[in-house]
Amino acid sequence: MSKVDLWQDATAQAELVRSGEISRTELLEATIAHVQAVNPEINAVIIPLFEKARRESELASGPFAGVPYLLKDLTVVSQGDINTSSIKGMKESGYRADHDAYFVQRMRAAGFVLLGKTNTPEMGNQVTTEPEAWGATRNPWNLGRSVGGSSGGSGAAVAAALSPVAHGNDAAGSVRIPASVCGVVGLKPTRGRISPGPLVTDSDNVAGAAHEGLFARSVRDIAALLDVVSGHRPGDTFCAPTASRPYAQGISENPGSLRVGVLTHNPVGDFALDPECAAAARGAAAALAALGHDVNDAYPEALGDRSFLKDYSTICDVAIAREIERNGELIGRPLTEDDVEWTSWEMVKRADQVTGRAFAACVDELRYYAGKVERWWEAGWDLLILPTVTRQTPEIGELMLAKGTDLEGRQSAFISGSLQMLAFTVPFNVSGQPAISLPIGMSSDGMPIGVQIVAAYGREDLLLQVAAQLEGALPWVARRPQLLNPSRKIPAA
Amino acid sequence: MSKVDLWQDATAQAELVRSGEISRTELLEATIAHVQAVNPEINAVIIPLFEKARRESELASGPFAGVPYLLKDLTVVSQGDINTSSIKGMKESGYRADHDAYFVQRMRAAGFVLLGKTNTPEMGNQVTTEPEAWGATRNPWNLGRSVGGSSGGSGAAVAAALSPVAHGNDAAGSVRIPASVCGVVGLKPTRGRISPGPLVTDSDNVAGAAHEGLFARSVRDIAALLDVVSGHRPGDTFCAPTASRPYAQGISENPGSLRVGVLTHNPVGDFALDPECAAAARGAAAALAALGHDVNDAYPEALGDRSFLKDYSTICDVAIAREIERNGELIGRPLTEDDVEWTSWEMVKRADQVTGRAFAACVDELRYYAGKVERWWEAGWDLLILPTVTRQTPEIGELMLAKGTDLEGRQSAFISGSLQMLAFTVPFNVSGQPAISLPIGMSSDGMPIGVQIVAAYGREDLLLQVAAQLEGALPWVARRPQLLNPSRKIPAA
């Protein structure tokens, strides 16, 4: 009987291939079969690259030789493969990227095999993954529920073991939100930690708010992946402080007693936190206290001020308008209103009202806000623990707005989607700090609830050490989503 | 007889104070007397802080206890001190800063004593230092000649031993140009290496092109200063890869044979390089070859493309308009046309024509250009050596434009000043790479000529090792400017 177990993490799968207990072909074919069996129900993988994967798998060499991974269809591109950003016009054009992004180059150098590309809302611009271009991705824990966004395809895929690890990117919570609602580990690293290059997209990566990120089912996979893909590359605007040693080396060490702040209420007061989300964070905080950390109710005062979202939204409007321009240049014709979803075109119209000075002023305002948030850590706190998302997982369709809905008063940051999805994640895009969502909680109706931990700028080392501690104290690895048909056996379940 | 020798570098002065051979009071009073004797002729120090220095000197502790330094009157502020950015309206308002910048905090923590603030063109926006607010700073090598810009006050002050080290900032060459024409060492480090915070200025530091920098008369002082002031601080947009060890530790080590490219012609071809500037760089290149480096005529192809200056200039227009807004907020009233120089107001009028989308597009264009420049280093080159400035040092007044001059066709990047001053420096502001100007050459009419070395992103360690090698091979420390009166003896000359 094959020893392939798709529920193993990438580190274990790589070890089995290395030791010869399984062949890379065995691993790849089992994975492809599983994707073909499950994906039709969850629609996580929108651009399968099975033939390319088979070719690449044979040539793969490196510590993760033969292990499959999935790439979000946004920003980071792979040569010769369809690239749509879930823009209808781009999908119809059949555009294919003419180069490999640095991320893809580095993953290949480590032996990873690109299996396919995952779904995203158009241009990553919503907190649920239901684009017109590719249809909705459904939550493997309950097919009627959202997978969050915008890296919803990757979150759902890793949750359903379509691959052990996947790429995503996060400009307001787009890795952490799907990780939370799909029950996997999602890391948004420090701004500049992972190069999005060589392409220059999203108007300077949404003025520095958009960070490439990672999905996995184990903390050690996240650490190993971070070692593979970290580091400045030519043209990168942003950069992170260099780690003093590889992350994979440090995660099993005890960081000693850390000062941990806990936030389980909405400091702005404009909505109530879901009690189950709050309880998940409290449970994790209690586990940290039991592990010897100094845990107290405390949080950066700046989280009680959400005025920055106005400036952030203006930057998003201009970034979306720029993306539509840039994608039009790729296919040799301007993209029009018909090529994109109506909410995106609303943002283009808003962008046209923004002057250069106003745009620059918005960027400066985000920098001031970043300083206010970061100074809490500089005052001596090591970590903040809080829910990733502040509400229960939405239904499919719940966050999507019918064309013509009055958008008055709706900031672009959550033009489609509720503030409660990103309120606790977007501040750390602006501050650039590393934040991770851990699949610690479960709701009473059987949906995963993520707990978020945030470290000081550049301190992924500390973040991963404590994440590994919680992985041991509150293990999640045995929990599996009940796919559309409970009797469906996932190979080697 | 006092052992104070103001021509010694900060490292030596600190050692004398530490050993007790001189007292900090002796050092400070000798420095103040020297400034009072020389500054009236060169007008480098515009805001003397002698009483504050006397108070701070007594309390100073740290490796540089008692050693004076000077701060450019732009971006980095000191609490309670006049802060004008050489804006007439700000000078007249008497505005004083309400906090110490991170830079000032770190210098004080190392024991440095803030002696005063140095001259700059208005908002650092020209390549010569002749602001209406404070009058021209004159070159201590020839009082009829410019000190370059925009950190001209700091360059001239260190050249005339008014202090051993000084702060500057560099958005197109504003540390390296004054270092070149004043005959001192000037480092523009990697983008994000030195925090400009906590203030957010110049529209996100001219979209990442403006970097805080350092002046000294020795390479070891630059290395020691970099260790004092480096590192991410809260709210910093940009960050540099962390050095693997303190710079001061590494500079005397031999980096082994490095691949060095040499550029001594104008690859765009729109003007001829001054032969003496070219010869200075060739001389340094020959010295590097003699030191065992692999030196060849080679340079990044992107230096032959100056189209990015159009986008850079648009960003400067918006940054100046934002600075005028920001400074007006500091004094509680908008600054008007009468408060600023006419070229600055021209830039405000240009900024008003710029849309948010156009501004964002300009930023993206700079990122593409940065990638093109950096990829030369990624292809295996370690260093590039070229002249800092491509022309002889201008006369006082030569670069200043009479009000009403037709600015048609003049990009804001050199709206006042010639392209030949910044053509070889501005590309590395955009790419974010570290670059240093070394006082290696001398013109036939007795003016210093700087030679620029550029390293890969984050590699100040390599840059400083090679700079120290050239400091040994082509020593400059004995060369002194003949101040206005040749018979004038500088204390302990």
C-alpha cells in the first residue's frame, strides 16, 4: 500500500521522497488524483498545471524535491502560465506570463513543484473569494460558507490537502482571513520579507500594505518556506531586517517568558466581537500563560482608531485603477468597464477624483498610523494575541453586493465585504509587522476560528517559536474538514 | 599646550576624551572658538546651539562622549531647536521642533554633542546651498565656489573642521555632491538604513529616494557612526537588510578580490564628462586594481537611460507641495508663495497638475528603473566606481535661476542646478543602493573632486572595507582647505 499521506506536511512529504519510501511520481499522481476528486466541489484550483508539474517533478532537486505547492493567481506569476488576477477581461484574453517571479524561482530551487494556481476575488480586492471570472471557492468545512479572501483559493486548497503549502498575498488580511476561516496556518510576514518582484504591481504593493504570504498546515512548514523565499531582490521597494539565522533552526527553541498583550473586544466600539472568536483568542492566551509567558489584557491604543481606513481606501482606489491600466498594457488594449466587476470600476471612478497631493498625503497618514501601532511593541511588549476575524464565517454570497448597490459611506477597503472581516488584520499591513493566524478555535457550528499573533517589525523568529509552542499545546493537525460527502475518504485519511 | 586637534577624526577625539588627555570642555570650547572664527566666512552653521552643547556635553556618556556633531536643518529635528528647512516663512515664524528625531536620540546615546544646525537650500531642493533664508554657504577651498547641495552646510563644516562628523540627507546626491566638492567622505547608505523618523516628511521620503546620510573625514568614523544610527524604528516605511556584524568591526579586513566596474564617460551622451573628474575615478580604479581587485570598464546599462528623471521630478513636485503643506501645519497657517522661493512655488503649481494615478504610475516607474540598475550587481559585480560629480565645482550663484527664468524643459530634479551635478548620483537614490563619495581627486585649480563607489543593496560592509583600502592607498587626511585667509592658523593645524 502506498505510503503517500496527503495530510502530512511538506516537511514530512519531502522526507519520504528523500528517503525513497515514496517516489515523487507517486506523490504527485496521488495529489493530482485528490485535486481532481475534490476540487470540483470547492473550486480552489482554477488553473491546474498538471502536465507542467509532471515535467518539473522529474527535474526537481533540493530539500523539498517533488513536493507540490499552489500559487495564488495574483501578483506573483509563473512563466507560460495563464495569469488573470480574476479579471474577466484578462481571462478571456488568455494572457500568459512571460517570466517566473522571484518567488517561483526560489520555490523551484528548493525542489517544490508548481501544481496549479488558486482562486482570488478580482485583483484580490475582497474578503471573500467569489469572482465572476472563476466562480466562488467554497469552504471545505461547509460548502455553503465563504473561504474568506482574498487568498481564498489557497486557504481552501491547503485545508482540503490539495497541496501541503501554498502562496498567498495579504494587503488587509488576505492570507490571515482565509487561514482563519479554512482552519490552516497563514503567515503575513514583515513588509518586504518576501519579494513580489520583478513585476511592479498594485501601485507599489498598495503603498507597502500588500505583503506576499504563506499557507501551511504546520508551523515548521511555514518556517522552512520562509527560509526558501525570503530576502531582498532587485527592484524591491521594501525590505525586512535580516533574520540572524534560518527560521527553521529556531522554531523549536523556547523563547523564554515573553510579554504578551491580549485583545478580545472591539476597541473602536462600532460592532461587537463574536463571542466564539473572542473565546478562541482567550483560550490561546491562557495556553501561553500556562507556557510561562507574561500575559495581560493590553493592546496598542492605535487599534482604537480606524480613521486611517479612509486614507487606505483612497490608496486602494488608485492601486486598482493602476492594476487595470497595467493589465491592459499586458494584453495590448485598455481594459474597460465590461472587463471588470462593477465594484472595481466604482473604485476606478473614485480614483479619478484623487489628486497627486491627496494620494501622497494618504500615504503619509498611513506612515503616521504605522508608527503609532509599532510604538506599543517598542514600549516593551513582545506579542499581541487577538482573533484573526471578529465575526462568524459568512455564507457564500453574503458579502457580495448586487450591482447598483448604493456604496455611499462604504470605504473601498470593504466595498465588498464587511469591516468585521478585516478590522483586526489591516492595521498590521499598514504597520508592516509580521502576523500569523493559527487554526486554534472551532465554532459551535463546526467552522474553524483563527487566532492571530502579531510580533514586532522583523521578528518572525519570535512569532514562529510561540506559534510552535501553541501548535504543541493546542494541536490542530488531526482536525479535518468534512468535505461535501462525509463518506468521501481522502487518500490515506 | 592643549592636545586638542580639531583635524582629528571623531574616533581619535573620543579616545583623547576617554583617556583624559583632553577634557570634553576643552574639546567643546576649542570647537566653538573655531566655529566662531571660521563660520562667518563660510556660513555653514546657521543655527549655533553652543549653550545647549555645553549643557549636553557635561551629561554626555557613551563611546563618543563629548565629541561635537552638526545636524542638517532638514527632516531630522532636535527638540526645542529652530527648524526651518531654509523656508523663509518657517524661519520668520521662529518655529522650534517639539521632539528629538530617532537620529538625534541615538547620537546622544553614543555621547555625541549637538553643536548646531547646518545650512541647506530650501527644502533640500537644489544642488547648491544658497537659500534666500540663510544666504550662501561658501566653499572653504575657495570662497567663491559652491559647496554643492543640498547638505552643503554639513559638507563645508566637516571640510573646515567645524565638527569631525555631521548629518545630511540625500535624495539625488545631496550628501555625495557636497562631500565631493568640499573634499570629505560622504555616505548615502541603503534606503531605510537610517531612520528619518518619527516625523513623516517629503511625501514618504520622496517615495523612498531620500536617505539620511553621514559626513566625516575618515572611513572609520563613517563606519562607527553607521553602527550608532542604523536600524528600523517605528513607522519607518523602508528598511535595509541587517548587517551581520558592526561595520566598525569589519572595515579593516580585506574583502578579497572583488569584481569592480568602472564608468568614466557619460553613457547617455548628452554632455561630456569633465576630464579631471574622469581622471580621479580612473586613478582610484587603478589603485583598486593594484590592491588585487578585478577591475574592468563596465557599468549597469540602465545608467544610459535617464527617462526615469521625468517620473522622479513629478514625485519631487508633489513632495515639495506636501512639505509646504506640512510646514504650514506646524506653524498653524498655510505657507504662501511669499514664504518660499519662486522655484519651489513653481513646483507646487506643477504638483497641482498631477493626478493620483499619475503620481502612483511615477512611483512604479522608479521601481522598474531600480530593478534594472540593481540587476547589474546581481549578475555578479560587487562594486561600481565612477566620479561623484561630472563637472567642475560651480561658482556661487552660477546654478541659481533669476526669478522668471523660463523653466520650460527644466525637470524639477534640476530646476535650479545642472544635470551634471546629479546625473551620476540620483540613479542610486532610486535603486536604494549604498554609495559613498571619497575625497580622492583634486582639480588643477585646487578644488576637491570626489570619487563615488556603489555597492549592492545592503552591502555597506563591502563598501566601507574598500573605502578604507582606498583611504590607505590614496590618503586624503593631510589635505586642508586654504580658508579665506591663508595665514589663518586653525588651532592645532
